[in-house]
Amino acid sequence: MKKIGIISDTHGIWDDRYERYLSGVDEIWHAGDIGTIEVAERLSALRPLRAVCGNIDGSDLRMVYPELLRFPCEGVEVLLKHIGGYPGHYDRSIASRLRENPPDLFVCGHSHILRVQYDHQLQMLHINPGAAGPIGWQAVRTLVRLTIDGKDFKDLEVIELS
């Protein structure tokens, strides 16, 4: 069983509340637009960090974090990408890959819109944690925590930072 903190779109801005809400998790997953290597380093100092680069991330972050990351966690296959869309409207950069070999959990960011939705067609959970950073049009900054226990997703929480 692992408790996961999911964050996206920090855009290079550190918020001390990240530490408060993410220090109790086993792993942190960042779905891109990290913004600076310093934010990535501070997150990885809290807990092990898995991350992908986003469209605003520079070459320093792109050298460390890939555009796409697929990995197992407990009994779940996870796919992490910055620009991904949502069920029924996946981005063309990932849609065929999702249809051919859907993961159990697809995590993406980019839209700054919090969305947790089960895709019945592909039989996978989709999570966009919204934007944790203050840059963008979103009225409320968010991140997500959940527990993965075997193939089960439990205790999903949306944390509002604004």
C-alpha cells in the first residue's frame, strides 16, 4: 500500500504548503510544468519524486524528466504525461497509445482543471490534479492525494491551496 501525492503546473513557484500536504505521502508524482529545477529538488527532498516535463519546462528539466513515464506502483500500471486531455477527448499525442495499451491510472496536467474521472471505455482512472502553482487562470489551486492498495484506489483527497 502506498500513499501518493499528485501535483502539476507549479510553474517554478514553491509554496510551503506543498511540504505540509506532501510530506506524509510515500511518493510524489508531478505531471509537468515544474518550472524550475529548484522546485523539483525541493519536492524530491520531501519524498521520492516521479515527474514528467511539461511544455514550459526548459532543457535542464527535460534532461532529467521525460515527456512520458510509465511505471508500476503496487498492482497498478501508471502512465504520467503533461498534456493528455481527458476521457473521450484525449490529446492526439497520447490517444492511440492509450487505446492500444491502457494503463490502470492515467495522470496528466496542463489544463489547470481538476478532474478525476473513470474512463469506462478504456477501464482506467484518469486524474488531472489541477494546477498547484499560482500562475494561470484557475481560481483555486489544487493537488491530489490517494492511496494505492493492490489494484484498489482509496482515500482520494483533493487539497485546495487557495
